Amino acid sequence: MPKTSTSPGTHKLLGLEGLRFLATIAVLLWHYQHFALVGNSPINLTRHDLPFYRVLFPFYEAGEYGVWFFWCISGFIFFWKYRAIIADRTIDGRTFFVYRLSRLYPLHIATLLLVAVLQPVYFAQHGIFFVYQNNDVPHFIAQLFMASDWLPPRSESFNGPIWSVSVEVLAYATFFLTVRFVSASPLFNVVVILASITIGTQVGTCLAFFYAGGLAAMARQAVAHSRHRRMLEAMVACAAIAVPAVLWLEGIELVPVAGPLLLSYTPILLFCCSGRLPLRPSIETLLEVAGNMTYSCYLLHFPIQLAIALACAAAQRPIPYGDHLFWAAFVLPTLVASHFTYRWFEAPAQRLIRGALLRKQEAGRPSPAPL
């Protein structure tokens, strides 16, 4: 298969970095409701009374779907950066999986161990664990290998949000193996999406969204040098605007159609947001920073919530989750901690692991753009 001109590094996907950050905020605010739980049971939770509800209600009501956005964005980025170089064997399996391991594993292990230390303290105070109840040795071992949610049902263990990353690891393996040994054509993506829909599990959902994101990446690459590019971009942009407008005007209930709606609409949105953006350097830097901190935020927010729950229990005070200042004191420091965790822990750990495991292979050869 010939290489496309949109090989790694052609241009920054700044629009997708912004979308990744919004998806992170969606999950963060969806999980804000953890503060209303004792163990895993809500106590007098009324979402309308949560801080800034009038502005943030889409996140409070539907933030769980941010995970599907993550999967679709991941699919776009992987097909964009790696499809051509996997298919033509520029990158081998060892290098690809070392890149993924070095990106995901260090922070996963750090937060897993942190939660494993804090949950027994919460259990000693309440006789029940905080939110996620399956904190035993078998689940810990599964978490060690990022295999906690490969089979249904959901494990609901330790640092619970990692479940979606556990599922996504299988999508990475499927992506590499199918692009290398089966096909890198858009038609094969369609086959995978249709087959995945019939599985009816989280793994199937992940694969469907991942490969749908891949279709959007292929479409963006296909129109990059087309003389009709502007017209095609305008048509897709009209579709991106028309879909939510029709849903709003017709008063369509979103929850019953969330799956097929997002599976078809998210790739359209990714196509629109993946073009070159004429932004000031300061805005570009801000979007890059926001994108870099998404994984840290995703894995840090639950341990922070658990630590706050422990502190409030030790002080014999209820968690004031309805207070606007408390909301700010949780959300803003979590974002700041995520930024510095990426700079001071994630990025150095990535360099260390990649340097140790890939030094000989990468000598004298440019490496793929890291994710």
C-alpha cells in the first residue's frame, strides 16, 4: 500500500486535543456525583442541585458518553498516525506496543497502588469500599495486566475509570494485527464496525467507535489533496451543524438513540475538527497542554475523590458536594495536578521506558510521533 502524505507529524490535530479535553471534563463531572455516595449508594442525590447545573447539565446528565468519544478519537489518531507505517512494516509490533505500554502503564500502576492503599482505610471507617467494591486479589492481578474488563461484566474495582482503557488495549491489539495482516482499507473498517455492533459488550462498543474514528481519519487523508476539498469540508460541516439542530427542533429524546447517534455523528465531528486550524501560538500551546493532561486527569480524579472522602470522614463532616466553592476546590486542583503529573511523571516515565527498551532499534531512525 502506498504511503499517504499524512504520515505522522504532517500537522497537529489541535481540534482533537480540544475534543479530548472536553471528553475528559465530561467524565470528570459525571463522576463528580461520587461525592454523593456512601460506599456505592447515593444519599439524597439530586442532580439539579449540583454546582453550576444550569451551565454544566449536559456533563452531569450524559458525561458517561465521554468514554465513547475517547474511543472514537483514539481510533482517529491511531489510523492517522500508524495505519500506513504499520501496513508497510515501517514500524514493528514490539516498537508499537512499547509506545503504548510506556504511555499507559506507569500512571496506571501508580494510581492502582494509591487506591489499593486508600480503599482499606475507607473500608475501616465505613465497612464498605468507596464506589468500587471488588477490591480483592484476583481483581488486583487483573488490574496489573490492564485486563480487568476484557470480559463482562464490568469489574468495578480499584481505580474504576481504568476500565475503559483496559477495553481499549484490546482495540490497540486488534488495530495492529488487522492493519498488518488483514487489510488497511476503509471497507474493512466498515466490516469491523458492523461485526462489533453485534457483539453487544463493551469490547464490541469500543471496537465500533475505534474503527469509526479510523474511518474519519481515512476520509480526512483522502480529501487532503482533492480539488474538491473545500466543498467536501463545507458539506461535512453542514452535516455537523444540521444533526444537533434537527434533534433539538424535533425534540428527540437522546438517551434511547445515544449509541447509533454518537457512532454516526462523532466521526463527522472528528473530521470537521481535524483540519488545519489558523490559531495563535499561545492557543496552540494551550490546546496541546489540555490534550496532554487528559490521561492524567482520567486516572487521578478518583484517587483524589477517595482522599477527600477519607478526609471528610476523619473530620466527621459530610462531603459538601453541593457547594460551589467545594466544586472549584476539587475540579481546579485536579486539572492542575493532571498537568504537572504529565510533565513530571508521565512524560519522564515514557522517555525512560522507551529509551531503555527501544534504544538499539531506534538508533539512527526517526521514531513515530508518540501518543
